[in-house]
Amino acid sequence: MSPTFRALSNPNYRLYLAGSTVSNVGTWMMRIAQDWLVLSLTGSGTALGITTGLQFLPVLLLSPYAGVVADRVSKRRLLQLAQGTMAFFSLVLGLVAVLGVAQPWMVYVLAFLFGVGSAFDAPARQSFVSEMVDPDQVTNAVGLNSASFNAARMLGPALAGLLIGLLGSGVEATGWVILLNAVSYLAVIVQLQRMDTALLHSPAPRGRERGQFREGLRYLRTQPRLLTVLVIVFFAGTFGLNFQITSALMATEVYGKGAGEFGLLGSALAVGSLAGALLAARRVRVPLALVVGAGLAFGTAVIVAGLMPSYLLFALFAPVVGFTSLTLLNSANATMQLGSDPALRGRVMALYMTVVMGGTPLGAPLIGWIGEHLGARWSMALGGILVIVGVALALVLFARTSGGLSTRLPGRLSSVLTPPTAAGNLNPRVWDDQAVARARN
């Protein structure tokens, strides 16, 4: 089997990928439909930012606890429950829109409740990958998950924009698209049920103990490499990964386009993301230098996109933004999974998702406000600049926690940040000590 698809040799992973692909198409359709619903009801970029912020707020509030739960119970069962929760609130939002009774406050409340299901889904889904495949297939599985997500990202937004346009471009039209997403969650729930549990590499669930969350925090404080990744993805997630806001504002305010063109921008981003995901699936090792370089490239790409003079050039450049963002997220995700203790992986990935997605309630309203009052271009330019600042701060943190590596020559940075083995050392603390010793000699 091709190295790009080697994780598909596992039957459980094949079931999971098939179900998640269907659900991912629905997810991207809902993202476009929900954004268009808010714009139809309010015409406000700030309202769009508030909706996005509320949807991700539960991730910030609940993900740490959700990670503890993921280490205590069957991740497969937890995923089914979380998927069912998101399906229910998608159904309710779709119905209020179709019936013509949707109000902005209803969207806000349902976005928050949807986010509760997402908060429990994220750490279980991220850490469940390591249970479905062998350790040497984890990076490949992460890449294929992203490929599935971004293939859906190519189809979902374009399909949503087309359907909304065909159905009249109003509030009711968005409701029908959101209802399709509610149905799509059944694909994941059914495929999880069909899995052969004997083939899962599931660690023994942890019992209820005091201080389990603090244990995860103490563990992360001893891992300079993982802390560096968390700082980078915090700035990227908070200020850079607000495409649903910035693309909507660029399409409507700067270029004067409608729902169809807005949906196509999501697909254009996905073209680059899919390419990045397939390239990531071929990697066996993930050097920290890749995370750093991808963060710098992503911040730069966001700035350049905000300067594009026409809709056509913006759409043509969108795949570059998608490629750099996906490379950053994939390499960061694989680094966190391969570098964490299996017994703590649920909590580690919960903290990772808290950082990636939990910053959105802070950044999304700010980006929306900037776009509304200063202009959409400024929302992208400032977002990209803050991502680059975050990478610089992460490097300072790594230098301080790894024994003063900032005094080394820049040319030594890549060798210091690169793991010494092809598969990556599963004990990052040991690896970091070895890296420091090599740098000092």
C-alpha cells in the first residue's frame, strides 16, 4: 500500500474515515449556512464574531474536564454521545430557520450548546486516533483525517452556497442546509458502532481520582517541546484561523459578492489544505522546526491574502493560506500525540484543543470588530502579524525552558528542534535533554 494511505490497512480506521468524511461534508455545509444565517439576520460582522466565539467558548471552558473524561471512559462511546449532541442542536437550529422564527439570540444560544458537544468530541476524537492504528501509523492517520476534512471542505462550502442560492438565499434556505448537517452525524455514530473493539489499542480507563487535570498540567510543564507547540497554535487559533469571519467580510464588504462566491472561498482554502494533508500523510517524522516554519509561513500568507486587490486573486491565493494552516495544524497535532504519555494523552489533547479552539472566543469577536470598524483587510493583516509574534514568543519560551538554546547560532536551530529518530522519540523529556547536550557540545 502507498505510504500516503498505509493507515487504511486497519479496518477500524477505514470505518472511521468513511463515516467522518460524510459528517465533515455536513459540518462544512453548516458552517457556511450558519454564517450566512447570521449575516441575513443582522448584517453585522460583530454578530458573526460573537456567534463564532460562543460556539467555541465551551471548548475553552469544558475541554480540560472533557480530557479527564476521555481518559476515564471508552472514547468510542464518548464520541457517539458527543456526535449525537451536536446532531440534536443542529436539528433545532435548522428547524427554527426553516420555520422562519430564527432570531439572533436563538442562534447564539444554539451555537453555544452545539459547542458543548464539540468540547467533549474534540479530545476524544483526537486521542482516539492512537487507539485505532499502530504507533508508526499515527502521523499517517492524522494526515488522512485532515485530508478527509479538507476534501469535505472543498465540497461542503461550494455545495452549501449552491443550495442556499437555489433555495432563495434567505433564512429558510440556510435552515435546510443546517438540517442536512444534522443527518450527516449518523454516519459517524453508525460506523463507530460497527468497529471491532478487539482491534483497538485502548489503554485501561483511569478511575476517578483527585487531581487528574492538575496531573496533566504538571506533565506538560516538563515538556518544553510540547509547550512550544501550544504557544504557536494558541496565537494561530486565536488570531489567524478565523476564516469563517474574514472570508465572509472580504467577500461581502471588500469584493461585494454573494453566498455562492463566499462558499467558493471555503472550497479554495480547502484545495491547499488537502494538498498539505496528503503531504503530511507521507511523513514519518515531524521535526519541531516544521511547526515553527509553518507558523511563520501561515502568518505571512494571511497578511498577503488581506492585501489582494480583487476577488479572483484572493480566491487564487486562498489555497496557499489553506496549505500553510493545515501544515501547521497537522504537524502540531502529530507532535502532541507522539510526544505524550498514552495514559495522559486524553488530557494532553484536551489541553491542545483548548488552546487551538478555545482562543476563538477571545479572538473571533475582536477580529469581527476590527473587520466591521477598520475594514476586512485590517482583520487579516493584524491576525497574520499576531501569529508571527506568537511564533517568536514560542521560540523564546523554548530557549528558556531548554537550557538557553537562544545563544546558539541560527543554523543550529533546525538540528536542535528535530527529533533524533525517524519515528520520533516517545519520551520528549529524554529527547529534549539529548538535544540540549548535542547543542552544547
